Amino acid sequence: MKSVPNIISTKDLSYLEDMLNWNFVLIKKINHYLDIIKDDDVYKTVSKIKEDLLTDYNNILNTLE
């Protein structure tokens, strides 16, 4: 599907809400882990994951607009 339909069903909205919540919880956990990670390679990898989650989160929000 190339475009978002003009109407979002209740089920779709619920799923989008779940995705936002999953990403939000993961981002919070990653922020905590970034505070305690000592290894630079692990830190970079986890930081990349955080960036990807933030991108996904923003993409979902943009889709809802």
C-alpha cells in the first residue's frame, strides 16, 4: 500500500497505539542501558537501535497526521 487510507479502523488505531507504546518502552529501557554500558562497540550498537526506534516512532506519528 502506497498511501494511508482516509479512515483508520478502531483495530488499526489500537495496533498503532500498541506499536507506539512498544517503542516508547524500549526507548526508555535503552536510555537506562546506555547509562551503564561500558563497552564502546556495544554502546554504538545500542545507540543505533535507539535511533531506529525513534525513527519508527516518528514514522508512526507522521502516519497518523
